[in-house]
Amino acid sequence: MKRKPVVAGRRTGLRPAPRPKSGLAWWRGLGRAPKWLLATVTPLALAVAVPGVAPLVADRTRDLFSDEVLTARGESHPELVAGLYWATDAVLSAPASGQVFDEIRQHTNAQLGTSGHQVTLESHRAGRIDIETITAVVEERRLPLRGTAFVADPQGSEEAALVEFRLDSVAGREIPALVPGDAPGGRLYLSDGKIRFVEQGKPEHLVIRAKTERCFCLWRVRIEYSYRGGKRTLVVPPAGQPAFATTAWGPHDVEYNMRTDGAQRYDCLARPASCRFKPTS
């Protein structure tokens, strides 16, 4: 059997073996990828190649897609204050009972003299987030609520607060957070406070006591923190949500007093001596 002659220029069934790709070929191809893909994949590859870089790389990747480095949730925490001392602008006429308190909460209302609140801070980054300053900003100062007061003296001790705001101390400026129960001048909370930084997976609860003797104050907490060399600010509650509220003791038209010998309703205009217009201590 004769072999067919090989004619120059004619294709044969044999193909040359592919050349082995250089180790840099993948990186060269990546360089032609879209920028968003390059910014995402390159740090991930670096995290695999260099031990201990993964948390930092995860933070950088989150930074690309979200600005939520630190989030905060604010809520009322009336249990911080022993006893129930509340006021509303409405004048209630219902008979004295424990249900009156629920009706008070349906109107414009606030704790009397001292109010309790809690701000929960949660980190969304592996890197440490340092708290720089904590202040209160009073948005409105109105006359104290004078419709109806609800008074129920405590049966036990009050919970300890971490932060105290004296809402009457500074007019028109930010009010610094103080160490609770300190001298009249007070010490700044962050000078020896318990919460100075926030770490991922460890929510921190900032328990706050606010005081006023002059106004129905609507206010918010302003928290300045630092992350990766830059400073950012949180406001709690955020704009668009109701502010925290505290109202001063003072004259009111009606008082419901949950006395140990039975609940009583007093007409404070007709019998002012029967009503309590200031705290007992």
C-alpha cells in the first residue's frame, strides 16, 4: 500500500499541541475585565494568597457596595427610671385606673423630669470602629406638657445608665454626654465611659438618661465615629423619625396618682394642693 504524498499547503488531520499558558495570562485577561469586577476579584485573590488579609479585604469589598459601616437603633427605655412619671398635653376625664396610662401614651406625651432611652450600635466591618464624641441636639424647646400627669411611685430600684444628658445645660449647641450622677460640672462620658469602640458581632447598648427642668424637649443623639482614618456621623433617631422627648415637671390640669391605697384622679385647677408639681427627690 502506497502512502499518499503530502502536498504543501494542504491541511492534514494533525494539529500542533497548544502552548502552555503563562502564569500571568489570567492576570492579563483580568486587566481587560470591567472595573467593577476588577475591584471585587483582585482583593479576593489577594486574601487567598496572603494569610491574615481576609478581614481587611472583606471590609474593602463591603466599602464598594455599602456605606453602612455602623448602624444605630434608638428606642424608648422608660424602665431606666424607677416609677412611672408621664405627662400629656391632653386633659383626660376617664376614671382613675391603670388603663389611663395607655390612653396617655396615645397623645403627645413624655416622661416627666427624667426619661430613659437606649441606642444600640452595630458594626458591619471587621475593623475596629472608634467612638469619638456623643452629644445631644435639642431640636425644639416648648413649654412643658400641662394637660394630664400620671404618677406612680417606684416599688424598687432604678436601672443604671451609662450616659446622662442635661438638656437645660447648653442652649443652641450640642450637649455633651456625661457620666451619670456626677458632680454639677460633670465628666465627659468618653473620658472613662464603658463604650469607646464597636466591634463586629458585638452590638453595644448605650443606655441614656435625659433630664430637664425647663421645657418639653425634642432631641436626638449625635454620634461621631472614626473608621479607616475618616470620621463619620450618625444621628439617632434619624431624620424623618420622631425625636426623643422629655418634659419638665410643672403645673398640670389633671393628675392620676396610682397610690398604694388606690388610684385617684385629681382636678389640679380646683385642688392644687392635692397634686404633685415637682419630683420628690
